[in-house]
Amino acid sequence: MKPKYIVTMVLAVLLVAGVMIALENKKLEYMDFNSAQSSGRRVQIAGTWVKEKGATYDPASNEFRFTMRDGKGAELPVVLDGARPNNFEISTSIVATGIVENSRFHASNILTKCPSKYESSGKELNPYNNKSRNSDGSL
């Protein structure tokens, strides 16, 4: 085999290995607060806003702060560098991306899930007479 082909194959293998390593380092896992704190890595945490503890935005430092409860019930203060996310007050769940430092979750991004306008209201429509029925079938 010619040296030119060998060098090309070695470079191709190194390129593929480099891409795989970069993708592995960029991968984000869903965790709870306790796991995120022990991992020390950038993670995603799904949870809900603890409305009783409020939420504040400081325009001077451009920080939005609130308390979040994860799926296991643990609560932690969240600090987002940036403005309050759209529809935050009506969100049914939150996914925050960031890292736990000093007993706070420092978020770089927050996604909010809002209630769907297409969710059932508990009444079903009867397609034959167009009258609303309760979930037990009564009118």
C-alpha cells in the first residue's frame, strides 16, 4: 500500500475518533438535583416552579431567580443568566440546563412547557347530537 493511502486512513480514523469524543462530551443527561450535584457536570433537570417561593428578575445583573422542585421532590434555587422565559407563570413543567454550584442550580437555558389548549376539559363531545357529555357519559 502506498504511504499516501496509509496517511489518509490514519487521518480519517483520527477525525472520526475526535468527532465521537466531542459528541460524547456535549451529551446532556436528565438528572435530579442530588445526582447533578454529585456529578459536577452540565445536565438537564425536569421539574416544576415552586410558586409559593416566588420568582424575581434583577435587571442590574440580568438574573432571573426562582425555586424549582425536581421529579423526586428535592428543591433548589435556580439562577438563570438572562430574562424570565416566556410563559413562565403558566408553565406546567420546566426543563433547566446547567450545573449545580454552591447549592444553587446555575441555568444557561430554561424551557417551559405550557398547558395545551387542546387538552380535554373532562367533557366529551357526542358526534351524533353535538351535545357535551361528562366523562361518565351523562349530559
